[in-house]
Amino acid sequence: MNQDANCIFCRIVRGEIPSNKLHEDENVLAFHDVRPQAPVHFLIIPKEHVATLYDAGTAQQHAFGRMLVLAGELARKAGATDGFRTIINTGKVGHQEVYHVHMHVLGGPEPLGSMLQRKK
């Protein structure tokens, strides 16, 4: 499995940096975001180091498919019972901060202000 010695997510996969895990299998790891932006906010990453979606190929399709399939199941278990968002930032313009593909899953109860704005 391809790993990057300096990548923070590869270090989490190897157990060198602790994480609050939600799921782990042979292909992917899911863990809570350390800077949550919503009541439910976790990341799902492939265990193999792939810097960006630009670098993805058919060799990663099983892991990336697994990430998508797990998103709903894990979001529901984490408390996002009325929907969630998935975000994969890619490259500089896409605001990618960590160059290891990762999917943010955000959900949970909406703040009251958001619901009122939508009804206008």
C-alpha cells in the first residue's frame, strides 16, 4: 500500500497520531474531524495515499466507492438523521488543505437561523 511518511492522514492510518475512529476496514478509515464545522462532522479517507482526485485511477475505485457507501450509514449512526453533505476538496482552487484524498461528511440539526432563512 502506497503511504507518504510525512502525510498527517497516512500517520493516522499507521496509528502514529491518535484519532476518534468511527470505522476502519482494509481500505478506508473514518474519524471525527478535529475542527468540526457541524454537529456531525467526520472524514472518510482511503488508507492508500492518493494526494488528490487528479491522481486517482481505477486502482482506487474500490476504496472510493466504499467511502461513498459508508457515508450515509456512518452519518446516520453519528446523528445526522435528516440529511448530510459530502465534500471532497481538490487542489488549491478547491481549498484542499491536506493532500491526501478525504471526504468530509457534515450533518446534524440545522441552526434555527438557517431554517428561517430558507423559509423566506
